[in-house]
Amino acid sequence: MPEAVAVFRTSGELALSNRAYDALWQVEPGTTLGRVTILDATRRWQEICGASMLWPQARAFCLRSAERLTIEGEVPLPDGTPLRCRFVPIQGGAMLAGFTPAAAPLSALPQSSG
């Protein structure tokens, strides 16, 4: 699966997303009435993956106008698959949010014996 990507404007409004993002988060931005914001997005991410410190960090990162450094972390998808998350500053103060599921669910990883 290619990286699921969304770009948020400095206002916090979703500018664009790819099909992988829409499928991962089960959203259809093209048919959404009104605008989708970073608050809406992080609420959806939390609904699916549960609470994580990454979500408020992503909100703050998106709305911050000062110099920003990339934030990276991992959260579990409902089936246990680790989801790698990254929030990257891009031109014009916008933010790229990228999500990449790992190859195997955490529960499917081999257990060490002893």
C-alpha cells in the first residue's frame, strides 16, 4: 500500500488527500459537506486508532507558524498492525501528514523464546 497522504493548509483546513488516505481513514473528502479541518481529521484518526499523543501534537504542529521539525511516531491500527505516522512541514506553512502501515500486525510478529 502506498503512503496515505493528506496536506493541511496553515488554517488547518484539508487541502488534498490521496486515495490511500481516504481508504485508510474511511473518508470521502470529495463528498463531505463543508470543510474538513485538522481537528476533524485527528478526531477520525483517534476513532480508528485510539488515543495517542501524536494527535494533539499533529494539531499543534499544523497550526504553528514558527519553525517546525518533523514529528514521527507509531500507533496501532485496530488489527494490531503498526501505523507509522509522520507530520512534515512543507512550502507555504502547510503540513503533510503521511501514514504507512507496517508489513505485519504486532500480534503476528514472532515471539522470542527465552
